[in-house]
Amino acid sequence: MRRRLRLPALLAAACLLVGVAVASPAVADEIDDRRKAAEQKAAANEKAQADAEAAMEGLDASLQATASRLLELQAQIPAAQARLDEAKAALEKAQREAAIIAARLVDAQEQQVTLSATIQQDTEQAEKMRAAIGQMAREAYRGGAEVSGVSVILDAESSEDFVERYGLVSTALRTQAQVLDALKAAEASNRNAQARLDAVEDRITELKAEADQKVVEADAARDAAEDAKATLDGLVAEQQAQQATLESQKAALASALAAMDAEAKAIENELRAAIDAQRARDAAAGKPAPAPGPVGSSLFGNPTSISPIYVTSEYGMRLHPTLGYVRLHAGIDLRTYCSTKVYAGRAGTVTWAKTRYGFGNQVMIDSGFVNGNAVSASYNHLTSFAVSSGQRVERGQLIGYSGNTGTSAACHLHFEVYVNGSTVNPRPLLGL
């Protein structure tokens, strides 16, 4: 059950948090930095995913699925952590603001109590002064004497009596005037205090509404933080499970890589054997092969139906980010979609069109010798063939349809070029 903030809790926290700023630039900058770092991490993981797909060619579907899911988790965890950090910051901000409002509410309520007490006190004092004025009026009425300077002079029996009478009259008048002035001041003070009390009570109403709103915001922020934490915890738990699965499949991984490497080696050996046989035939026919020179560039046209050519993964060594092995990505991956046309990049003879372990449906085309170098190219992971072994093909001729056969991670064309039986980077030979 999620705990909810309530007004008494806010009031209790006020003394501790009232001096804390609602939000500071440093906190905002820190969140922005974490968000930027998470975005950079996501971009790096996206590249790692592409490289890993290239490195995973040669693995069985189970290993690929486990490794791919682990990569997805690695990509999601930084973003999930950033969301959790933001949710926590939002909750802390809402709690700070709630505490500040609670402190203001406490202050306003204390003012309300003080003003109410002042009004009560002044009202009681005013009542006493009104009673005193009434008492003086009643005493004067009962005495029946007119209090005036003339009566004081006419009624005086002697000069001493006059002085005494005049002093008493002056004192009475002065006292009466003072009481009236004090009554007016008390009434004015009461009116002012009442106006202030009305303003304070209005402010209390506003602060209570703000406090209620902050309760809603804090509850929502807490829910978001708890949901973000649950998501992150779930991702981390699944990541640990996937890592454990991969750990248990190390033997299968080693076997798969060995099988893929053996198949790649077998292909090279078959090509070299064919090259040696051709050179032997040429030598027997009196046509010795010239010394190999530079192969050149732009020997091949675009083998895909995507124009311009779009490279999804380059030729070169790959460190798999989750499985930990290093191996050569011996070709270049070109974007194609499932069952789209694949064309011969250069004229030649189809050496074979068959399924090879890891490579799936493969078409190997021998393009003969270029400046003393034997040049062949393979087109891999095809869905189906449009040519057969021994067939002569021209540049741009349809040879098959792209796919995801073998140990491919997705539909694409894995294109390899062999010079003298060894793979080379196809990029310059494609004019890229």
C-alpha cells in the first residue's frame, strides 16, 4: 500500500524543510547531465547492437535471442535509471514545496490566533470604556448639577471652594475626554485588526488549497518513482537472469563459433583449391599468371535493390558486448528487406549456389582474375536462389532474393569479397 501525504504530516515536516530552496540550478543541471549521459549511452548501445548482430553471425538462434535480449536490457537500463532519478527529484521537489507551504500555513494560523486574541482583548477593553462613560453619565445625571464654568463660579462659597470645584470639574472633563479618545483608538485598532484577520483567513484558505494540491503532486511523484523503480528492478533482474543463461551456454557458444570458423576456413580452402587448379591449367596451356598487382576499386556494382547502397555493419574485428568474444566480421552488411532482389555485383561464373553453415543460402561467384588476382564474391543469407552452379552471370543480373537464413539476426545481405582466397574489405571495391 502506498503511503499518502496528509496535511498534519506536512505541518510536522515544516520546521525541518522550510529553509530548503524549492529547486536549485545545481539539481536541474545534475538531472540534465544524467539525461544526456543516458542518451549517449543509448546511442552507444544502438551501435553495439548493430555490431553485435554482425558478430553473432554463426551463432544458433537460442544464443542469438539470449544475447540480443541482454543487449536490449543494457540499452534500456540507463534510460530506466534516468527516469527513476527524475521521478525521485520530482518527489523531493514536491515534498520541499509542500513543507514550505505547510510552514507558511503554520505562520498564518499563528497570526490568526494572535489577531483573534488581540481583537477579543480590544473588544473587552472597549466594553469597559463604554461602561465607564455610561457610569459617568449616570453619576452626573443623579447629581443633577450642571458641570460648567458658570456654575462652578456661582455656586462656590469661597475662593478655596472655587479652586476645589474647578479642579474636580477639570479632572472629570479630562478623564471623560481621555476615555472617549481611548475608546476611539480601541475601535480603530479593532477595525484594523479585523481587516488583517480577514486577509489572514483568506490566505489560510489559499494555503490549504495549495497544500492539498501538493499532496496530490507528491502522491503522483511517489507513484511515478515507485513505478520507475519497479521497472528498473525488473530490468536488472532480467539482465541477471539472461547473463546467467549465457554463462550456462558457454560450451554451446564455443562450439558454434568453432563450427562457423571451420565453415569459413572450408570456403577459403575450396576457393584456393579452385584458384590453384585454374592457375595450373593456365600454366599447362602456356598462359602463366602475371604477378599480382593492385586490385583497384569500384569493381562491383550495387548488389541490392536499395539505392544508394546503405551499409549497416562494416568489415572488421568485432568484440561482442555481451558474449565477450572477438572475431572477424569478414564482409559488409548491406540493407535489404526480406525477399527483395539481389543482383550480381560483377560478371562471372557461379561457383556454387547452396546452403552453407552459418551463411545460410549462399551464392559464390567467381569473377576471374583482376590484375593477377583471383576475385570472387559471396552473397549470403538469401531466401532463395535465381541461379545455379556453373551458370554464367552478368553484372546486375538477378541471382536471388534476400533473407534471414543461416545464423543471421535479421533480413540483410552479408556481402563478402575474396581476393586470392582471402576475404578483404568490400567497401572500396563497391566504390564506397
